[in-house]
Amino acid sequence: MVSEKIRSMMDSSSFIRKMFETGAKLKQEFGEENVYDFSLGNPAMDPPENFTKVLLEKAADHHMHRYMPNAGYLDVRGKVAEYISSEQQTVIQANNVVMTSGAGGALNTVLKTLINPGDKIIASIPCFMEYKFYCDNHGGELDLVEGQANFNLDIKKIEQAITKKTAAVIINSPNNPSGRIYPEETINSLASMLTSKSKEIGRTIYLISDEPYRKIVYDGIKVPSVMDAYKNSIVCTSYSKDLSIPGERIGWLTVNPEAEDYISLINRIVLCNRILGYVNATALMQRTVAELQGVSVDIELYRKKRDLLAKKLAEFGYKFKKPQGTFYFFVEAHEGDDMRIVDLLKEERILVVPGRGFSLHGYFRIAYCVKDSVIEGSLAGFKRTAEKLGLKQDNK
Amino acid sequence: MVSEKIRSMMDSSSFIRKMFETGAKLKQEFGEENVYDFSLGNPAMDPPENFTKVLLEKAADHHMHRYMPNAGYLDVRGKVAEYISSEQQTVIQANNVVMTSGAGGALNTVLKTLINPGDKIIASIPCFMEYKFYCDNHGGELDLVEGQANFNLDIKKIEQAITKKTAAVIINSPNNPSGRIYPEETINSLASMLTSKSKEIGRTIYLISDEPYRKIVYDGIKVPSVMDAYKNSIVCTSYSKDLSIPGERIGWLTVNPEAEDYISLINRIVLCNRILGYVNATALMQRTVAELQGVSVDIELYRKKRDLLAKKLAEFGYKFKKPQGTFYFFVEAHEGDDMRIVDLLKEERILVVPGRGFSLHGYFRIAYCVKDSVIEGSLAGFKRTAEKLGLKQDNK
């Protein structure tokens, strides 16, 4: 009686729901402060002080809750465009920007605009697996290719995966779950490969860059601009992570003004944003984030959390690449068994996500956007688990 | 290179864009105050005083912008459930309610949950034509059937349209564009017909009730509850119209607790709300509307606008059924030529929507959710147009 596809998706997605329920049960049984929940990328850090100040100013204006053009307020789009332009060589105008319901809204809008039935969208493993649903929503299919061992893109593998059905490649840097930032030379070789493959297969392969973690980077590493590298590029992002407001669903997308037929492309994107039922990004949040261009939570606080965890996890014998950005560690699972370590950690009331949740068995993800007390409280459990697994402790 | 379907949708939807552009041009040329824009259901009336008061209280809480369960805050859902239960016989619990990104988000979520490829969704003419896109988004097809001359549903026609491919019937009462409220006996016969046809075709036919205008009703008419009439019913709505906040994209849906397999149905709906990229209804607006259950703008102000327009339009010789709810008049186009009258009114700088925008040629829609000055300023133009058309003036 209901969609058979959705019925079967429920079965396959019930694993994460089960973890969520387990977490809720553990919290009920042992008290919230005795459960170390690293499962979700749901920042515990408050938004920057200025966010609430601006929000209150905007909220006091009684008149500003009407429909506006589906792409968003033109002045808001102008402020976003100005900020993007300041970060890269490619100059963006207000009408290149569409305000969206977070990055999830942006990605769905773009995918609906691009996908013809049966088209494929390439993504590199490990990656955020909601992409699979987002492609499927619009009649496309996510085509996963292996990344390098250091979590960088494997351009050769991406190239081999391209067929006449390839509509786009989607990348996410800084990467969830690996914390990897793809270096400029990687973006540049991806761009030249896409240029020559587009010519070869006779269709434009778009590059969709999903960038919600762009501002959450460490050690002075710069996230290269995909726009400067590749003309048929579209950037999708949100303020969820850098302003700690994921519940407010506000973000934007922008199309490279050098993209082929870019005015038609923007117009189609705006139509899709409307007909998917988003209609427009919420009025109040648009007007609020407009005043907060370039503002973010204190990244130094995330760096401290990262460094504490990195030191301790290494001491206990866990193996991982220190994240260059995001608030995730992607740690090797002993003997490649992600479910075993997830279960062992659960016995310590530590909740993490198995690598298979990102299409890469053999790892587990720690989301460290939590209070320091959660990290500190979890350390003994991480240590005991390492001991149970017989990990070789470092420098002890 | 991009979706061919979206490319062709742009062509077919360019008519409304053209009107929008014409409006913008007219306003630029003659000044905004000299253009009488009745084209969009975008309330000019401010939200109720209490809205801004509650919004400021909620916005002052610095901590409340994180992800919450995809269905929304449980306490918010509880307050909505309590209010719905107070309006009808069917008792609704918090977990029957999903907070959504407006009615557009609610409808898309429900349709994705219900539709199997090639399924049809029946709607009665005239209706809000975004339904067509919403069904198509999820692989379904909108199946339009004629209504009665008085804009009531024609149950016989709906019955005749039902096949094994029919997943749902969608109704909208008070109706955009006709202002019609379907009476209780109509809802009851629709319900019994759907019950017997569901049995006959061997699948549940859901009744989706799109109710954003439920509170905008006149003359003491009550909008009957579809839940009380039919067990496999789902209600979708938003606060856009009754709180005058369409730009904020906040609404809800609720599934009848008597619906077959309703817990699975709700779970699937919550999954679809997530994977369509809505993720959750915005945190701040959820918490704000929770405190405003049963509150609305002053409907008496809309009644006065309706009555003034009704009196004047009738005097000038226009023929129409006085709306029982909503803020729309659906007026007969002279000799059935909706485009001619739309063009004539445009010469008077009056913007209205032709009936074909609602799949019913021969009418035009006036959205009177405008300032009184817009109505007053337009009257001379409506009169001159009536004279040009040779309409027979009433009581003069």
C-alpha cells in the first residue's frame, strides 16, 4: 500500500536507528552523564555570541516573515556572494547564490536539477551515506569508488568509473568521516581529468562540492576552491557546523559563473528548490546569517579536543590519521572488525559509528563535537577496550 | 547535460515567471503603490503580536539550535497533538505528529512515503497546481478530476477515476483557489466511497488533506475533520497563512492513529522527511509555534476585505461564488476567456492569476491577502475592465 522502496529502506536503515535507540536506553539506565555519545555530528558547542545578538535584532522586526523570491532575499545572496568572492579567485554575484534548507536541501536541489533517469553520481569512499538516498530520490544512483589509503581521492579510480551515465562527481572536503582535506594538486588533477572525460563522453560532468566543514580546519591548512579549479562546479554548504545551528536548516549553493549555460542552470535549480517543497530557505535565518559572513565558533576549542583525543587514542594503541578538519576521527578497527569494536565500546557506554556506515568497513568514527567532560569521561573506556583487544600501547 | 524533465518544466512554468516579471516591471515603471498585485497568496498582514513576543523569548535561548529527532521536538509535537485533539473527535498523540518544513514539505514527505512508480494521486479541479510537481517528484502522477459547478467535490467523478494505480486522493478545503469548504456530508460520502473502493481494488487508498487555510474561514462555517470521517487519512498543514509567516516554512503532518499499520507509516514518513533533505523542521520555529496553538491573525480583517471586494465586484457585474474561507476569489472570466481578462486587468496594473493556473480555464483568481489600499486602488480598474467587457452592472 505504501512505497515498497521506502519499506525496504526502513529495513536497511534500521541499524542506525537501533544504535540511536540503544543510546537512548543506555542514557536512561545509567544517566546521560555516564554515556559517552560520539555517534552524531550534532555540535554541543553553543553558537558564537554574535549569532544570538543578530538573531534577536532580526526577530524583533515584525514584518519580515513573508515569501521572498524562491532563491532567497537578493541582499542576503549579495552578502554571501561577497564573502565567497573574498575567499577565492572566482568572483560570485548575488544571482549566482541560492539560499537553501541546509546542505541537505542544497544537494537535493542540485541533484534533482542534474539527474536524468539512471544517471550515476560518483563519490569517494569513505563518505556521508545520505548521498545514496539523495541520488535515489531523483532517479539517480550513487556510484562509490575507493579512495586512497590516506583517504585522499584516487583520481585514477574515479576516472575508471566514469561512463556516459555519469552526471556528476560529488566530493566532501574536509571529509566526513575521515577529516581529510583534499590538497590543491588533487583538486587540480580531478578538474583536468573531468575536463578531458567530459569531452570524451560528450557530456558535462559536474563537480559538486559539499563543504559544510570548510571553516573547521586546523594547523593553518587551507581548503582549496573547486571553483578556481573547474568551471562546471557547484558548491553546496550550510551554517550547521560552523555556527553550531544544525537544527535551523540554513545553507546555500552557488554555481560557478563559468559553468556552461549557467543562467539556465541557476533558473532550473531555483525551480527545483521550489517544487521539492523547500520553497525558500527560512526568512529569519537568511537575514541572520547574512550578518555573520566569515563568523564561526571558536575552532581552537575543537583543536584542543582533537589534540587531547589524538594523544590519548595513540597512547592506548589506536591507529588513525589525525584529522586536518571536521570534528571526526576515523580510527582503524582492530583486525578490520568495525562491529566488534563498536560493540566493545558500547559495553563501556561509548557510542561510535562503525565504518560500514560510511561504506568503509575496518574503521569507526568518533564525532568529537562533544563537551570536554564526555571526552574525559570516555578515556578509561577507550583504554580498557584497547587492552581487551590487545592493542600495543605507545610510549608507555 | 541536465535533467531533461526539469528543462521542459522550465518551459511550461515560464508562464507564471513571465507574470512575475511583468509585475516587477510594472512596479518599477509606475511605482509599487500604483500596481495592484493580487497574484500571490503572500499575506501582507503582519503576524499576530504574540508571535514576535514568543519568537524573541525562544530566540534568546542560546542553546536551542541543535539537531533534534527528525520528527521534531517531542514536547512541541505534544502541544500540536493536544490542539488537534481539541478540534476533533479523533485523539492524536505526540508521536502521531511530524513537524515539517511547511505544508509543501509535509506533502512531499507523505507522497514519497506512499507512491510506488506509476501510482496516481487524484485531486479535484480547481486546485493548487504544485501538487503536479509534488507527485512527479516521487514517481507518481497527478490525476485531475472535475469538481461540481459550485466547486464542491464530485464524489462520483472521483470514484470513476479510481484504478488499482490510485495511491491517494488529495483534497484542499478551504480550497485554493475557489474558497470552497467541502461540507461534512461530502467528506462523509468521500470516506465511504474510499472505504468501499479500497476493498474493491485491494489496496488502501489514503486521503491526504491539505489544510493550510483551516483557520481562515468566515460566517461561522466549520471545516469538518477528515480524521473523524476516514481512518486512512493524513493531514498536512502549515502556519504560513494563519500566522502570516510563509517565509518561515513551518508546518506539520499527522497520521490518523486508526490508519492501517500506522506506526510503520509514521516511521517511514519520518525517514522520508530526513532523506528528502528537510532533516527536521527548523528548531526555533518549532519552539515558537508550539506556544501559539489556536492563535491566528485577525480573520475579521480578511472578512472585511472579502466583503468589500464581493460588494464591488458584484456591482461591476463580475460573477463569482463568495468564498467561505481562504483569501481568494475565483471569478468567472467573461466568455470563459481567462487570458483575455488577465491581460485587460494588467492594462489597469491589476495582477491576477488565470484559471488555467489551477487547471480550470474560464476563471481568474484574486488573492486578497493585500493591504486595503491595494483593494481600494484597484476598484476603478476592475470597473473599467467590466465596462470594456460589457458586463451587466448590478443594482446601479
